[in-house]
Amino acid sequence: MNYIQSAGIGSTTTVAMMLTAGARAPDAAPVPAGIKNVVLVHGAFADGSGWEGVYRILKKDGFNVTVVQNPTESLAGDVAVTRRTLAAQNGPAILVGHSYGGAVITEAGNNPNVAALVYVAAFAPDKNESVSSLLKDPPGAPVPPIMPPHDGFLFPDRTKFHGSFAADVAPDAAAFMADPQAPWGVEALNGAVTEPA
């Protein structure tokens, strides 16, 4: 299994540049040659449309791109949706996760259709770890402002969204991005990885 990690993203094109140019993090394996399928997994509070910029770049460069639409209610449910997406590929795929999507790809990455994992500003839990356990003591990173759970779901604090989730975009764009944020299931936050890829 090959792993490519991006410590952060200044824009959504980082993963596209890494895959199309063969770039990689210094401690990561090279992108496997000849792989044309890319499966993109979004993070919490979001949906697959956040990958639009990356999708367009990868499609233009000849990749077959699939964007997973996870319900983010539970880690097990999101892994199941991602595995169904991988099963529908016509060959090996590079599996890419952002934020909470990193936990999803860590668990789903054992699929025989996965040639490499790419973590884009993503959680990479080890066995028996969850995003919740990683957020308890984040190394050098602030915990995102999340409202207390309501009916088993979490929501971001929209008043702090711009500075925490979209500091590099214009305030009006960040305000728009904050409004359609989807609820994130506490079960997804607490879902522990059983067999990390």
C-alpha cells in the first residue's frame, strides 16, 4: 500500500497537483504508475461537492474520478458507502480522504481495489482510535469549534466557521460555505478504526 500525506491544503488543488505531477510528501511512497481511478472522500459537516475543484483538475488530466457521498452518521456506514464505491471501480483506485474522510479511508483502504491512500489535512487513526480520541489532545492544532451534540449530531459553530474552516477564502464565500454544513453524527466522531489500512 502506498501512502501520500498532505499536511495541509492552501487550496483544494493540492491533491490534484500531487496526483497529476507525481509529487508526494517527503516520507511518502510515489503515486503508483498507471492508476487512473481516483475516489474522493469528504470530511465531516460537508458533502462531496467540496471536491469540485479537485474533480475538475483530475478529470481534465484523464483520471476517472468518483466522489463518495457519505451520510456522516457513523464511521461504519461511511466505510460501507466507500467500499461500495470502490467495488464499482473498473480497476485499482487511489483513495483520497479529507479531514474526517481520513478515518473513513483508513478503515476502507483494506479493499483490494485500493492502490494508494492520500490524506489531505486528514485524520489517520490507528487501530482502536477514533477522530474523537485524536481530538482530545491534538498535536499542535486547535480543536475546531463544534457546538454541543443535539439529538446525536454535531454542528460547527457558524460564527467561528470562517476563521476555523475557511480562513483562506473571502468572508462572503465563507459565509455561504458555513450555511449548508451538514450534521455530523456523534457515532461517526466516536467510531473507532478496527483494521487500519
